Amino acid sequence: MTRPNWDAYFMQIARTVATRATCPRAAVGCVIVREHRILTTGYNGAPRGVDHCTEVGCTVVNDHCARAVHAEANAVVQGALHGVSLEHGVAYCTHQPCINCSKLLISAGVERIVYADQYIDDVAVQLLREAGVALEWFAEERE
């Protein structure tokens, strides 16, 4: 058995977190770490106290599910709920963050984002670059 590097290790955890997703349109997971320690996790699903897409169906607006909160946003909210600072953190995301999640990660102080599946959003990439947040594609063959 080969011991995974840190990026591979945390990306596998993000993939496991994604298995809890409750929107059937996409299973997305996010793990935010600092100094190789997990700070928060998040997966896409309805807000607390609201029925999940798996229970009542998706509310689709402009080809996106408006019922589900994105995984990255849920990871940031988890930090806020539990008083955990995400400053200087690294976010491991199963999918490249959208513009709104990118803004949240920037504002939370995340310094690096590692993602597996591409979701092309040029504005998000520009804002991350402007904020000095590293955005890195995780490719299995690079492990």
C-alpha cells in the first residue's frame, strides 16, 4: 500500500464528504484544512430545517438547483457556527468553486484551493487571482 501525499489524502476525504450530498444533480464535497488538520467539511444540500432535494425534488432556476447550498458555502458556515477561523486554510473541493463560493472562500481567508473536477467560471478565476488565492487542479496521475 502506498501512502498518499497530503493533497491526495484530503481530496479522498472531500470525495467521502460528497457522499452525504442531498441534491441528486451533483455530489460535491469540500474539506478545509490548516497545517494538515481538518477544520471544517461541507457537502451540497438544503439549508438546515429545509427539506432536501432527495425528499421534495430540486428547485431549478437557470439550470441550477436553488434549494441546495453549495459544499464550499456549507464548509464556511460550519466554521462560523462553531467559531473556527478558516484563515490561512486550504480548501479541497471535488469541483472547482463557482463565483459565489469563491467569494466566500476569499472572504474567509482561505489561501489555496485544490479541486478535482473543472467547473469553468472565468470571473471566479479572476477574483481568486486578484485576491492572491492559489487555484490548483488536482489530477490523479500527479499523485
